[in-house]
Amino acid sequence: METGAIPVITIDGPSASGKGTVAQLVAEKLAFHYLDSGALYRLIALIAIRSNTEPTNESAIANIALHLDVNFDGSSIRLNGENVSDAIRTEACSKLASIIASQPKVRNALLQRQRAFRQLPGLVTDGRDMGSVVFPDASLKIFLTASAEERAQRRYKQLIEKGINANIQSLLQDIYERDTRDSNRDVSPLKQGVNTKLLDTTLLSIEEAVNEVLRLYDQICKN
Ligand code: DC
């Protein structure tokens, strides 16, 4: 079977929109594979921090991207065998991931690796350019978003539940900064692409958002 015939659902959108949770649940319901493409940028950031690689050294960062030894094992992410699922979620990693994601060499270095996740019976993936660049022929493309205030609230709740101190104003500020950087970069900027359905989850629960994606996919399968 040609890879083009393997179904792909792309869920792109801004930070803290809940797209990862929704994508993972949709993948589970359909028994599809799941790719968290943001994790790849975070892993590169983690390695750059640990190896003191200068973020502006594009070739060195792209080299890290080419040689990533990563293993997605259910919900845990392993780098050279080490479980780094939490280590890649720190604010330092989030910030650096967003900076290096603006480098074309890094994005190119990740292209084939991301496309290799397209395997039977299908793939659900989330990120910023999954529908526009990585899988332009996806069966269903979603742009999942929520207001910045709602996203800051959700992140705040998550952190407090984990026992981590958080400040809503500074979270909101971080979200604005990351949105601006991700949306205004020259390569693969974050935006709703063509043939992409907008799903605003500001007033939706996770379950409602998941059901809406499944409904849209079902509609496509029937046509
Ligand atoms: O989805 P996330 O917050 O884990 O992504 C981390 C960073 O990586 C974010 O600043 C945007 C960037 N990213 C990207 O540019 N393209 C993707 N496909 C996924 C993430």
C-alpha cells in the first residue's frame, strides 16, 4: 500500500490549546498511531541545553535533529533509553523549542522522521505545520484553538494540580510571546491552512472536542 493511502488526521494549533490531549484520545479511539511533533522540537532543545550548544548555531542544532535517538513508548518519551517525558516540559525547554523551531534547517531535518510515522492503520498527529507542510494530503486537517485566557487558565490548573507554583499573569504573558513567535516566523508559521477545519474549544470539554474530531472524520470516511 502506498503511504499516501494511509489515513492521517492532523491537529495543529497554538500552545496549551489541548490539541495534544485531544489528538492522543482520537488516536486511541481509532486505534491509530500518534505523533506529538512538538516533542521532537522539545527533545532537540533538551539536548542543546545539556550539551551547551549555542541556539543560534543552526547547523549544530540541525545536526542534533538528524541524529535524535528517540523512542515513543506509549506516553513515555525515551532519549537514548532515558525517560525524558517530564524533562522536555520545563519552561526552559518550551522557550528554546519555540526559538529553534524557527530554523529552516531544523524543520527540514525533521521532515522524513515525521513522515515515517505514517503507518497502518493510520496516524493522528499534532503540531503547527502537520497539515500545511508535513502531511499536506492528510484525510482531515483541524486547527484547534482556544482563547489565550482560557489556555492560560488550563495551564494554571494543570500546574497547580501537579503541586507546581504558578502565576496566571506570567502564564498568559508566556502564551502571548510563544503565539507571536510561532505565528510570525518565516518558515511554517502557525496559522489555519486551506482545507482546514477550525475547532475553537474555549467553551468545549475535552470529550466534546474529541467527539467533534471523530464526527468530522466519520463524515469524511462516509464520502
Ligand atoms: O506543541 P508544543 O508546545 O509541544 O511545541 C513546542 C514548540 O515547538 C512550539 O513552540 C512550536 C514548535 N513546533 C513547531 O514549530 N512545529 C511543530 N510541528 C510542532 C511544534
